[in-house]
Amino acid sequence: MLPKGFRVGGICSGIAKKNEKKDLALFISESPASAAGVFTKNVVKAAPVLVDIERLRKEDKFFGIIANSGCANACTGIDGEEDAKNMCLAIEKSFSLNVGSILCASTGIIGQSLNISKERFERSVDLLKNNIGVSIENENDAVLAIMTTDTFVKKVDRKIEVENGEIKIWGCVKGAGMIHPNMCGLHATMLSFILTDVEIESEILQRILENSSEKSFNCVSVDGDTSTNDTVIVLANGQSGTGKLSKSNLEKFEKVFDELTLELAQSVAKDGEGATKFIEIEVRNTKTKMYARLVASTIATSPLFKTAMFGADANWGRILAAAGRSGVIFDLSKVDIYIGGVQTFKNGRILNFSEEAVKKSLLKKEVKVVVDFKAGKENGKYYTCDFSFDYVKINSSYRG
């Protein structure tokens, strides 16, 4: 259920060049909303990312987000930035809003321009305006319009009870390939839009989003490729009527926000292109959190590990080899490895484990791998999926 004061929707505008494919989405608030965003750290940034960063540096209140699929509008130069601004301008004019009060996002093929006339786009915006609302169907249409190779609609909502009433948070995400988000604050691709009716300042919202992204979106990998378009934007319009949050309620809000972003992030790994299973990698007892994160990330992005998971092969050697090249120095004689709940490696030596038991576990839809260094008290997790034949098929003909 959408938070108060928000409407969403999606239509087919022709940008995606696929018959009847919804490709233009709008997420809009009826009142100005505090905004926060994190974006790809890829040096090659798409035009919408550049436009959003510029706008968020200047303002902290916005009315909405216009987003398209079918074209990433990346590596398109000054013309691409103008196209992104014109997308926003069409919404601003249609809703009689100030110029610069709408944010934007795009996903699709890199190097292609939006290739839609101003007049045609304005007609699409008029159609879009008449197809936004608060129903489940509106929600689904909006998410469908930003999907590319995704196989299902990914959205999550939460409610938070506070003294003066109820706060709602709603979020959606798209992404199945080119997924290894590496996002930061204002310094495809995965797109996520989060709406809430909480009353909160943009500066606080930005801090919450950055902290939350580090534990969720930045801990997901499908293929190790960081997109040019990765974007997460949060809008908070304050229409819940609960007033500014007390310290305890702010902590409660942040906890629920973290739960929502983690569920959204995990859904991306579960929908990885061609994936047959979702994999959680937990690295335990390292000296620092950075070490745990680095080892988990290296394992999650290893093609050899991911193909072994597809084949239900308890190849602990690939896990250990990935950890060994992660850049983290460790004592091999202390390392333990568990695959699917079965210990395969202890204190630096292979165990006489049951291959059949591990294979049975690896044939499940969800698999957990644990690497314990017994060298400290810090832990870290990463979420990924296996590499199947279909991943190669999808990405060998993505443009065709």
C-alpha cells in the first residue's frame, strides 16, 4: 500500500520499441517531499544520474521521479542530459510544478538516445498523468515500466506504528543483470525508488539511505558489473501526520527502512538473469568489517564459484581460492568452510564430508555459504546467485 499523498503508474510510450511493453513510469507526491539519493560510483555515469546529482546538490525538496526502460541514456553526451531534463520538464509542466522539482532515471541499452520527439513525449506524459493512482494495479504498472530482463515485479511495503499514528514506507526495485551496485551519496542496471509519508529532513534521510544502502544494495551482485545508471532515490512527503520523529521513533523508522532495503536488494539477486538459486555468503570473525565484506564480495563475484553452485558441486576449493585472492591476509590453519549447512573444511584441512548431503542442499532454491576465519569479531554478508546457461544466452544477444 502506497504512503499517503503518493500516486504512481506506468504506460507504454514507445521508448522501449517493444509492442505493448510498459516503459515509462511516474512516482509523484501531491506535496513537496524531502529527497535523498545514492548513485553509481562508475566513472561513466548516465545522463539521468548526472542530472539528479546536480539537482540534489541544489535542492532538498522534490515532487517526484520520472523513469523509463528500454534506453539507458548513457554515453549520450550533452544531448542526453538535455533529454533527461526534458523528461523532467514535461512532468513539471503537466503538473504545474517549478522547473527542477522532478528527478529522473533510465535503464536499458547503453549508447542509445531516447529518440522520442518532444511532442510525442508530452502526449505520453498526458496519458501517464491519467494512468496514475494508488491501487495495486497502479503500483504494478509503475514497476513493470522500469523492468528490463526482470522476471517478476519487485516491491515491498512496511508500516510503522508511532505515538501519533502510522507511517508507511513503500519501495520498488528493478534489476537482474549488470548488477554489482557500488553506490554513494552526492559525490543497470539497478533502479530503486522508495516512498514514505514520514516527516523528516533531507539531511537525515540521506544519512539513513547511505547507511542502509551499505548493508543492502551494495552487498548484492549478480555478475560483478557495476552499471552506469544505478540509482536509489527516496522521497518523504510528511503526510502521515505523525510530526517529526522522536529519537526512539527515528531509530524504529531506520530499523524498518533497513529491513525494506535489504528485502528489495535480496529480490534482485533472486531474480538474477538466468539464476536458478539465491546464495547468501557470510564471512565470520575477521579483524575488520571491511575484510569480511571484501572476502564475501570476491566469492560472490567468482564465476567459478557461481558455476559450481549451478552444478550443485561442493567445490570448497573455489571458495577458498577466491578468499585467498581477495587481498585479505589470513591464517589458513584457522579457516572453516560450510556449504549448505555442511562443514567441508576445518582448520585449514578438508573434512571427510558427505558429498551427497551437500549436493542435496545445493539443489535447493536458497543456499548459504559460511567462511569462518576465527581471527576477530567482525562479520559480513553478500547476496548473489548462480551462473547458468541462460545467463550467457540472455547477455550474448541483449541488444538484439
